[in-house]
Amino acid sequence: MKIHIKRSLLIAAVAVVCLSLWALRSSQAAAETKFEISFPASLNGEPITGRVFVMISKNAGAEPRFQAGSYNASVPFYGLDVNALKPGENAVIDASVLGYPVESLSQLPAGEYYVQALLNVYTQVHRKDGHKIWVHWDQWEGQQWNRSPGNLVSEVQRVQLNPAAGFNVKLSLTKKIPPVVVPPDTEWVKRVKIQSKMLSEFWGRPVYLGATLLLPKGFDQNPNQKYPAIYIQGHFGLNPPFGFTTRTVPPETEEQRKTRLARSAREPGPEFSKAWMSDDFPRMVAITFQHPTPYYDDSYAVNSANNGPYGDALTQELIPYLEEKFRLVAKPEARVLTGGSTGGWESLALQIFHPKFFNGVWSLYPDPVDFRYYQMSDVYKDDNAFEVPAGDWAKLIRPLSRNADGQVTLTMREMCRLEAVLGSNVRSGQQIAAWDAAYGPVGKDGYPRPIWDRLTGKIDREVALYMRDNGYDLRYNLEKNWSKIGNDLVGKIHVYCGDMDNYYLNLAVYHLEDFLKAANNPKSEAVFEYGRPMKPHGWQPFTNAELVRMMAARINKTSSGLVVMK
């Protein structure tokens, strides 16, 4: 009797377990969360390789694609590579696909959302080094995946999402983003775009370089006059240099002026424009470059194993073309450089890599100029970019950015997860990827070999040493080569940075200053100035008009027979 009871209890227990497992599986099936994205043959008849995204927003004010992808503020979005996706075939983004800032679809709060899908189209290139890789080929938008012409995008849908109950949302990519409209030329502003022979040979397809020029007063009225050039480095853009405009805009209020001056002395574009068009302003040509790569919105203006010979293309192809077409003085003393952030590093690198070609650089809050402060990591000693060991057990978090009060606003781990969502194989188009592509070696797969793993933060020391030994650590480059290039850089280097730079860039600048102030044979005569107290990224101690006058004074002082109108 007792045996029968035990058997009955066992059978009942097994039944309960089976029912529980069935209920769990049913619950899991019901809670499946996914988006199915496809495109019709009427929009594109051929398979597409690229990366598909789903963007999810609670805000109906703008398309979700314009609210996603920023490290400062982003709505949840998710990215997945697709290989030869056929018309009508579904790409599935489910809870296993990595997202930012919400890591998984399963973690979304239940509610009403506006959703949109986008397919970032890749092109296969056959590079000169023998590698065949898939990259997003820039369409003159500056590697903006959510705006790039030819990318496929869906209509915005309003949906209810509840991960606990499950959902399956189907999105059809029914539109192609139209071509970029280049602003028309004016009396003051001209634009050029030329094919680079060097870069086209490297990439195995046409590559173009561009420039936007701001002409001085009287340029057309003085056809025999030649002019010095200011080369302004920075992110991709088609707007005029220094914010120049002839449009009438409301004047700056006193409150706006106080707010601006608390951050920087840089004046608004209309104020600079009045100075530029005045009778007593230096007659120079201001020029910005357009040189996007498949990895970022610009090349960092240096020769690169991954990007190609951009340094040579800019100095040997684009600048000579501009000098001939726009009556620029084709002499080193007539070429000066400036730029901020990315442009701060680029302008400084152009001066250092080409010490005789340019006559001075005014570098503003540059990207890391000493890789012992690669943001907050010493990539020559640290093992991890995300964490700092603190004793046997504790680990401190490495920040990426802060506000001027010192509050951390983003960690390096978060930034790298954003990059991992935006693209595999260093194809995110973001900051760390840009440095990997510009400074680092080519990996075995043909893509840039990253300096650290995007999900673990583990630093690859071989990559760090490659970057250093190829000259991209600018402080190391100067120290190693000062006996060779120092005489050509005396008095040419001017660096400005806030003491509370939002990205900690002042820390590397301090190291650069230490070397240049101590350098002998020759003395560097370098200028360093720091915004104190608590000046953030973007700080500069002078207006752009004052900067131009400083550059003109340098040219007048150092050139033989060339005088810039004061």
C-alpha cells in the first residue's frame, strides 16, 4: 500500500514538472520579442549587404532614426549585420541582438512607442593591399548612417510593445534616402570636389576630396593678387569656414553673450563675418577640407594602413590644386593651420608630419596627443580600457566624458557598446573606430585591428605600440625626432585647451607641453594656454577674427616679401 502511494506521488510530481515545463515553454513562446525587417523588390531588386537597425522612441517629434546613435543622448536602438539580404526576405532583430542604451529588447518598459527601421548599405571594395571588405561608402554626407543617400528606411509606426507579453513587429523599408544637396556657391564661398588618384588607387574605386573656401574681400576685383591660406581642420561639413554668413540674423542678447563667454571667446558667425568683410581685415583665404573615409567623417589627415595615403593626397593633390585654381601663394610661409578637437589633432599632426610645408598651427583642444592619456587609459601600461584595478578586489570605472563640474556623463564601456551596436569590424563611424582606422594596423580580415575589444575593454598592446612607432602619438613623435625636425618647428606650435575639457584631453596636452618646454637644440618656442577655471571642451581664449589676425602677423613676421594686409 505504501509503495502504491509513493508511486502515485512520484507520478503526480512528474506530471507537475511536465506541466511546469510546458507552461514555461508556452510562456517563452508567448514572450518572444522581435522585429522583422524587409524591403520590396520594387525598391531594390538586388540582395543587399549591410547593417539593419531598429530605432524605438517615445517622442513623435522627429523620426526615430534622427534620435538614435548619439553617445550624448540616444533612444533605444538595435543593430544587426545582414549578408546578401534578398528582397522580401526578413532580417530578424530579437532579444538576443545587442542594443544601446537599453541592452536587450526584453528590457524595454512596456508602453507605446514610435518605431522605424533602416538599412545601412555596404559596398564591397577591392583594396590595393589585396583585401576585399564590405564598408559603407560615403555619399558626401560624412558617414552619417541615418542620413546617408541610398540607405533604405521605413515609415514610422506607432506600436504597443510589452516584452512580458511578447511582440512581433513587421517593418518594410519602402524609401531610399535622397542625394545630398550641396549648397550653391556665392561671391564669398566656393566649393570644389576632385578625384584623388592616390586614394582611388588604394581603394580600387573613385575617391574624392573636397574643399570649401571663404574668399577675402576684393578677390574678384584683384585678379593678379595672390593670397595666403588658412587650412581649418575638423569634422565633415559643407558650411563656410568660421561660421561665415551674409544672412541677417537676430543679434546676440546680453544673456547669450555672458553664457558664451563663460565657455569660450569664440564669436558668433555673423560677428566674425562683419570683421571678415571689413576694409581693414587681413586678406587671406580660409579653407575647410572634406575627406570622409569608410570609417569616419574624416581621415585625420594622415597616411594610414586602413584609410590610405590621405596625408599625401591632401598635401600633394588637393592643396596644389587649390593653390593654382584660387591664386594661393604656393609657399610654406603662406600656409597656416588651425582646428578644434578632431581638427585640433589633425592640424597639429599636419604641422608635425610636414614641418617644412606649413608655417604654424593653432591647435584647439586636440584629441589625445600623448597616448599615455588615450582618453583616460595609458595604452602602453594598462590592461583594460574600461576598468582601473584598485587593490585585490575593487575596480574603478574609466570615464569617457564629464561636464565642467566634474560629473561623469559617459563611461568608456558605454561608448564602446554604442560602437558595437552601430557596426561590427570597426564600422561604427564613431570616435574609437576612427582612431583604430587612422592610427592602427590592418587586421587579418582586412578591417582595422582594434586597440581594445569593444565588449571587454581588453587592450591589445601590439596595436598600441604600432600606433606609437608609426608616429601617431604626437608627443612621442616629437621627442623621438626633435633633432631632425625641431628646427623646422620653432615658433610654429600653439596649443589651447580648457582645464576641465569634457573628454579629459587637457591631460595629454600637459605631457606635450612638458616635452616642448624642456626641448633644447633648438628651443621650441611653443605656446600653451589653458582655460581656467573649469573651462570645457570648445574653449579658446580669442575670437576667430583675432585668430586670423594672429596668423597674419606670423606670416608677416616670417615670410620674405609676403605681407598680409593688417
